[in-house]
Amino acid sequence: MHESRPMKTKDRKPNRLIDQTSPYLLQHAHNPVDWYPWGEEALQKARQEDKLMLVSIGYAACHWCHVMEHESFEDEKVARLMNKHFVCIKVDREERPDVDAVYMDALQAMGVRGGWPLNVFLTPEAKPFYGGTYLPPQQWSSLLQSIATAYEKNREELDSSAEQFALHLNRSELDRYGLRQGNLELSEKELKLMYYNLISRFDKELGGLAPAPKFPMPSIYLFLLRYYAHTNDESALHLLHLSLRQMAYGGIYDQIGGGFARYAVDAEWLVPHFEKMLYDNGQLISLYAEAYQASHETLYHDVVYETIAFVERELMSHEGGFYSSLDADSEGQEGRFYTFTKDELHTIFESEEPIFSKYYHVTAAGNFAHGRNILHRRISDERFAQENELELDVLQDMVQHWQEKLMQVRATRVRPGLDDKILTSWNALMLKGLADAYFVFGNKHFLQLALRNANFIRKHLKKGAKLYHSFKDGKAGIDGFLDDYALLIRALTRLYEVTFDEQWLTEARQLTDYVLEHFFDEAENMFFFTGNEAEKLIARKKELFDNVIPASNSVMATNLHLLGLFFDEPRYTHVSEQMLGKVKELVVKEPTHLSNWAALYTHQLSPTAEIAISGPQAAEMRAELSAFYLPNTILLGKAKGKTALKLLQDKEALQGKTTVYVCYNKTCQRPVQSAAAALEQLQDGQRQNAKFPSL
């Protein structure tokens, strides 16, 4: 494993990044490179001096960003070369995902595999012509000199290349993939083909998408859950459980402190890239909570509780916002904070060390750098107890003791660096995770955390219907992007469902109307990533593909589907259907890259159930229904009084008892007063109201 740089000295005169709030930019504030932040000052300097620009994009938890900084950007000789020939601009991709999206697209159009650090060279008009990712210092210096020479001697050729890439960047994403259809025609046959195309990419032995590296990709597994709920196809459930268990047993999951690392470099989920990102953990809380609801597997319960504990302990601000990430490195080594040698463990546990080492697969040689061990499991506690002739409760007490002891040891170690900026989009993912966990487990502390976070966002990152993207050092900055709005709308909608407090749903609608006004492209029935009042870049992008975070357009299409039902708003429903209709053909072919769209497709195949609960025990009835896995539903409720929701206005408690109304397409079945009776209606209704017969 590569070692990171030692702590930097602060005796060098700072560059222009010293006034920034981004931890990633501040890491570079004492480089000898004359860095500029992205902005008009740097762009104007390049135009005025007719000088090339070098845009270097990364993020605080990026291991290879640190390596390149240490090897090249801290080197005086390399810095002189950069400063002489280029206006050098540093970008935090998490702070400016719009800039990152434009130049990542350019890099991939150049035939280079994307990644970070992303280094792209631009003409004075900000048009890209060449780029790459990490390069060692000698190659980096040679590249800098070659580009400077080419600009001096072959400028017309560079300008011509840049014009071609600019044309590519401004070509519509829909046009690139030939996506012109707007009508939504769905079929069970297409859904089955979609599923087949997805599972053909799966590792059938170790779970996840083959080959390595393996990323958690939560939206893929959420689609599998919905596909299973729709078809009762046990193969989908098998792949889901295989993947979720392997992730939870592997080194990608922190066996001692909870929480997931960003990805595993190997097929076995053993060796992670040790950085921990808020966006992964928020989504994985939702995923494991939903998987528990469908299976009641104890392992999933534990993962949810431990991951929430990790986020609260290590990523939560005192005001209720959630920080962005933890670095992979500490004490100059990747993963040192999380790993142990066998000798260290023997000193800590003495006579218990052999059984500990057997449980977590510890060896004298280690399975990681410097003879260290990444703790991991391979089998369930039940099986381990049986194989080692232990009572299950005795083993579980031992494991809890081991975890507490090692957390005490970790408390004495140098901690990984914290990126303490607070992003609206990632906080929204965590907010939804907490709401989902509360819905499934009924733990009031999860709801308290969720409400605290929702109020933090409302106070610090929202002004009227407008959102800001980032909060740091008491200040909000950067206009919100589509993912900020889309993910927050989704989280607030879910927060309404678990509280029946209509202010959250009203706020979701307010944000939706703002997005329709400022982000919507009526020509293509899709949303731009940036609003019409945002800084103009050389291209205005649309995000279509679901990745480690679902695409903002797929989230908005889902939001509009749900809010169209909540508010009986045909326009929302129409736009949602138009959006899915546009990408449907590609979703069927490439579901691994459009899995959140695929989940929406599954919901659209049969009517979404509208469950309205009215009466003094509305919250308790909701809790009873949460015992059942019912993904294609919306929940509405009121204890008493008036409501702004049409679907609730004529739904009253009968004889003073809490009453449930199960409705499809605005047509309700007879009122019932027990969760069991409502469940029976839901099961009957899904069969009777299916748009297409099962094949």
C-alpha cells in the first residue's frame, strides 16, 4: 500500500487557497504552486494573459490526491514549471460537482478512464484539450513541458482539438444515446430482461458486480428488493442476501466501529480503500433497513444500528449537520487507524486472543501492509458459535467486549483527517437513512437525529425555496445543484411518511416547484444539473446515470411520481412518466448504470398503493404496518383536525377508531381498522390492479 505524505510544514508563504473553507483546498494552501480557486479571477487571468489553464480536481479523502500533492505539488521544481506555463486551479469536486462533471466528461471523451485526481488542461477560453489522472512526478513534469511546447508551436492544433471537445460537451446526453421516445410503455417482459441484464454482471460466489474493485452501489440492491417484491423471484433475494452479507462480513465494513468504507479493491470485499463517506453510509442505512424489513435478518439490524452510531459519533456536528468524510490515511499509512498486528492483539486480549483471531481471521503475517490485519468475518455468529462449541449469547457478549476494548485502543491513536464541510445532498441521504431506520425499527433516537438534521438544513442551507450546496465555518455557500434539491425532496417526503407532519411534505412540494421553474428543460423533459441562475460553464449538463449516488434526474422522476400521488397533481405525474419514457430503452439494456430508474420502472408496472390512516392511533397503526415489506406504497395520516392533502380530506376515523383506507388510482377499498386487514387488501389489490398479467 502506498504511504501518504507526512504533515506539511506551514513556514512556506500560503497561496490563494488560504482563504477558502474547503478542507481539500486548504490542504493545498501551502503548496509552492500558485493555486487559484475556481472562479472569475483565474478565468480572467488566463484570458488576459492568453495562458493555458491546468484544472486539478480532487477531494479531501482521496488517497491518490494526497500522493500526487506530496510528490508533485509540494515540489519546488515541479511547481515552478506549473506556475510558468499555466494558470493553476484547484477544485474540490464535492464542493463543485458541476465543474467536475464537465471536465470528467471531457476526460472520458479523450479515451481516458475517469478518476481522481483529475487533471485537465484548458485553453484560455476554458475549453479542454488534454487530461489525465494520477501521474508520478517525472511523467507529470514531462507532460507539463510537452503541453507548454505544443501550445507554443502547434496552437492551432490544440485549439481545434479543444473546439471538438467543446462540441462534444454541449451535445445533449439524450441525443448521445439516441433517446427520443417520450411515451411510457412498460411490460413484464422488459422488466425480466432488465433483471437478466443486471444479474449477468453479478459475482455469483461473492456478491456484488464483478470484477473488482467492488463498490456498494446501494441503488442496485434496492432495485433487487423491489424486483423481488413485484415478482416473488427468489433468485433476486438470493443475490441480495449474498451481497449484503459479504459486505457486512468483509473488511469494507468496520467490524469494530461500524460504518462502510468507500469500496473494496478485491473481489472478496476484504481490502477497502479506507476512506469513509457520508453518502455511502446514509444510503446503506436505508438499504440494510429495507432488507431487514423484507427478511428480518439480525445481521442487517446490527449493521443499521452500528452504522448510525458511527455517523453520530464521528460525522455529526454539534448543530446536527453531518460532515462529509474521513480520510483513508493516518500516521502516514493508509488504514493504520483500523488495523492491528497479531502481537498488538495478543497484548490487548491475552488468553482471549486465539478465539478473537479465529473470529476475525487474524494471522501473524497479516493480510495488509506492514503485517497488519483487516478484521473481517466469513460466517454468521450462529455458525461460529456452533463450530467452536460456544453458547450464542456468550459469543455475542465476547464480541461486544472485544469491540469496546478496541474502540478504547483506537481512542489513543492518531485519527484520520475529517472533511468537515456539510453538503446538502449528502445530508439528505443521511436524513432519509435515519427516517427509513426509524420506520423499520421504531427507535425514537433515530427520529430525533433525523428531525435535528432536517431543522439544521432548514436553518443553515435553505432560504425560501432556494438551497445552498455547502456549509462550513458558520457560512452557507454555492447555489444548490439538482442533486441537493432532488435528494432533499426525497428525504422530506420520507420524513413526512414517518411523522405525518405535513410541513415536511409542503416543503418538499415547495422545493419541487422551484426545481421545475429553474432546472427543467422543457425541450427534453429532463432537468439540468445547474439552475438557470447559476454560474455559466462551457456546458450545462444533465445527470442521467445512476452511480454510487443515484442520478439527480432519476431521483426527481421518483419524487414527481410520489408527489403526484400525495398532492393529486397530474403535472408531476406526467413529467415523471415522460422522463422514464425517455430513458426506458437504455434502462432495459444497461440497468447496472440506471438502477434507480429501474426501481421506478418496477413501481410503474403496477399502481402505487395509497395508504391513508385516520384517527387517534394513526402513528401506532403506521408502526404496525411497518412490520411488512411494502415498497410500492405511499403513507398518509392524520390523528385529527384539518389537512391540506386531498387524499386525506374525506378519510375519517369511523366510530372514533383509527381507520385505514387502501386506495389505488384514487379508488379506495372498504375502510378497515386493523393492520392485518389492510395488509390483506394490499395483497389482493396488487394482484387485481396489476397493469400487466404476470408471465
